[in-house]
Amino acid sequence: MMIRSIIKVAVPVLIIIAALAVVAWQMNSKPVPRTIQAKKITPIVRTDYVELVENYRYQVAGYGAVAAAGEVNIVSEVSGKIIWVSDKMKTGGMFRKGEPLYRIDDTDYVAALDSSLSALRNAEYELKKVEEEAGVSLKEWEMWNSSPGQKDEPGELIAYGPQLAASRAAVKDAESAVVSARSDLAKVVYKAPFDSIVTEESIEYGKVINNGESAGTLVRTDRYEINLPMAAKDAVRIRFSEDTELASDGYVELAEGEYNWKWDIYAERILPDADSSTGMLQAILVVSDPFDTREGARPILPIGANVRAVVKDHREQTMVRIPDQALHEGTVVWVLSDDNKVQIRDVKVVEVRGDYIYIGEGLSAGEEIIISDLEGILDGMPVRTTGGKTADKGAQDRPDVKQPGGDV
């Protein structure tokens, strides 16, 4: 009986001891975890090279509306019946300078000229007669007043002074009347004052037109103007002149869908007043051949069209450029050193043109630059290029430096 009691107590104790032994064994046999060194990841970047640009010319670009450089209202300076009208005297008709548009009946004006010429001849005759009479009168006075010691001068009436003055004035009046009559006769034919196109017309054969009455409107075709807003810092780099050899040149571009056409321009002048709201100056650019279609290769440049204008600095210089994705924070470029480390540089941006940034200071032609967009980049940080270049890359890995012209 007593033995059974001992067994009942001993068995659970033995089981507990065995369980503890197993746990202790498992704890002692647990593998020790290995320490794994974390790998440092080097960013992979895309790169490009700083390009040299020879014959670079600074450009100012913007948009402006095409306007006629000159417009004239066709106003008759004489009255009369219209006896001839040019077939081109209609909207869209084009005339060369000096080409006639219409003619007024000149019968009355020819008669007026003949009459004024006759009056002039009579006035000249009267003057000649008075001059001869004055000569006779002076000789007679000298005959009767030739005593020794005589110092008296003949009077005005004896010298025919008033008569001569009146006769000479009459001749001048008659000459003026002839000039006026010839001018009126010349005005019976209206001639184009410059190369032009008719934009309005209100004239017809047989109509009586009065002095001062309008017959239409002409617009100059030998030159158009573009009013281009321009900042003062840009204006100082552009040369303005009426002499096309001295003025800065450029072009205007008219776009229509997939088509675009260009016309040459030059910078003629800049207006003295700045825009009150923007502070911009107004540059006047001249298109010298707006109606030159280049044998159908382009249309005429339409008045009122909104065109893109580009005018260039007259000076040429050497510059470097980079792709626009290489510029960060407006003035920062990430340069890749020979040991594949990042150099963060501040640069001076001269111009943004298309997909390129033109740099004045901070970069040299041929330097490799990073064009990838990275976060948390630091000066001196190592990187790898997509081409797998190593830290010992040499000159043989660099492409030839491109040398585009100034109009890239």
C-alpha cells in the first residue's frame, strides 16, 4: 500500500524532471544567429556631356501680332468725273509705287493751266514794260540833274519803284497760279505712294468725286512690323537700327497645324514707354518681304496674325550647353567626377532654348553630367552609370565634344 503511494508521487515528479531536461537540451542545442552585413547600394544614373557651342548668339523670343507699317486713306485732292479705274482697284488688288489707281477728267484743269500760263505771260510783259519805262525816266532825270556838285538821288516815283514792285508781285502771283494749276492737273491721276494692297475701295467709273472724298484704303506691302514685348535685360543685347546691315536679325514664324513658315526680320527700334502693367519694353521688328511667297513655298504674311518672333544678339561668342533635365533647382548641375562621385555645382544660366540650357559660368565642355532625377543626392556621393563605367574610366570612354553652330 505504501509502495503504491510512493509510485503515485514519484511518477509525476519524474515526468516534470524529464520535461525540464528536454527543454534544457533544446535551449543548449539552439543555433547561434549569424550577423549579416548590410550591403551598401550605389545609385545607377544616366549621364550626358557638356557640349561646346561655337558662334553662339543670344536669342530673345516671344509672340506678337503682325501690323502694317503704313496705311493711307485714298482721298481725292481735286473734284471731277472719274473716267478711268484700274482693273486692280478692288479689295486685294496690289500696286507698285507710282502705279495709277484711277483718273479724273482733266478738261477743266488743262484749261485752268492754260489760263494761268497766259496770265503769267501778261504779267511778265507788264513787268518788262515798267522796267523799260523806269530806265527812260532815270535817264531823263540824270540829264536834267547832271550839274557839278549835284548829289541828289532820284525819288521813288521817278525810279518807278511802286510800279516795279507791283509788277514783280503780279509776276509772282501768276507763277504761283501756274504751279497750283499744274499741281491740280497732276492730281487728276491718283498714284500709289508706295508698294501697297487695297484693303477697302469705294470708287467706280463715271462717278463724280469731290475734293476730300475717300476712294478707299491702301496698306504697305514692302514691310510689316511686329510689336514684340521685351525685357530691358534682353533689349540691351539687341542692336536696333534702320540700317539692316547694323541691326540685329532674326525671323518670325507662322504655324498652322503641322506646317510652319518663316520670314526674315531685323530690329529697327524700341519704343520709349514701358507697359504700365508688365514693365516690358516694346521692340519693333520689321519684315521686309511679307508678300514674298518664295514661288508658292509659303503664303503671304497676314496682317493681324499672331506669330512667334526670334531676334538674335549681333555678337557671336563661345558657349556651352546641357540638356534641360541636367539642371536642378534652377541653377544647380550634378557633375560626375573621374572617380564616379557627384560634384554639386552652381552655374550661371544664360538662356533656355528648346530642350537645352546655355551656361555662361560653372561648366567646361566635355565634362560628364548626371541627367537622372535622384532624391537625397549629396556632394561626393558615389554613383554608377548605366553604361557600367568604373572609377578608372579614361579619355577613351568620352565621346567627342559636339560643336554645333550658333543657331541650334
